Amino acid sequence: MPAHKVGVLCGQVLTKVILYAKKSVFTYRLMIVIVILGLLAAMVMPSLTGKGEEAKRNLVCVQMKSIYNGSLDMFKINNSVYPTTSEGLEALVSNPDSDRYSNYSSSGYFKDSKLPKDSWGNDFIYINDDGKVELISLGADKKEGGKNEALDIKMSECK
């Protein structure tokens, strides 16, 4: 084989070796980046889990306080009393007794005449115990009682 052909062949082999080495270095760098991202995710994820449910519970407290300080207070200002437990929050959408609530707002007490739902799509439970009003959300499990994230949320216990 002539010398110039050996030189060309060696050059081609050397070029392939260099390209393979570059690809290998890129692969190793990529693997290192993936490992670092995995480690970061492992450190961050535990602090993020549960924050979504906590945010939903906080939102429910804000909603209940808004209902109490807004719609229910306006109802009481107009009618001198809060709705009874049996009338419930529905009394803020339509007048349950036009004789008893003669000063009822003609448009009701909720925008668009819709009852608000909690963060899980449930209706709020309304209790009027001799003028002491309580609003309750059944929480994530949609059942009475519960523990931890499934615990019922009471307006009186909200911060």
C-alpha cells in the first residue's frame, strides 16, 4: 500500500476516533447533568408534597370568611337575622320566606345567584345555632370527620 494511502486511511481512522471520543464526552456530560437533576428533584420534592392540599384548605378558609363577612352579613343587615339552618345558604340565592324577609335583596346575595363550592367541588355546610353561624367544608374525602388532609374544615377554626 502506498504511503499516501496509509496516511489518508490513518487520518480517516483518527477522525472517527476523535468523533467517537467527542460523542462519549457528550454522553458522559449528559449523564452527569441527568444525575444532578435527579438529586435536586429528590431534595426538593419532599418539601413540595402536600403543599397543594394545604393551599386548597387555606382557600376554603378564605371562601368561608368571604361568605360570612359578605353575603351572610348583608343578609343580616337587610333582614335583622341570619338564615336558619334549614334555609341554609340557599337563602342567599332566593328568598325562602317573603313574609319573614320582606327586605330581601331583589338580586340575592351571591353574584350570578350561584352557591360557591369548596376547593373539592362540595357545597358548604351551614349551621345557625341561635345566631352563632358556622360554615363547614367536608374536605378532600367529602365525608364527615377525617384526619390530616381529609379533616373537616370549620370557619371557626380558620386562622
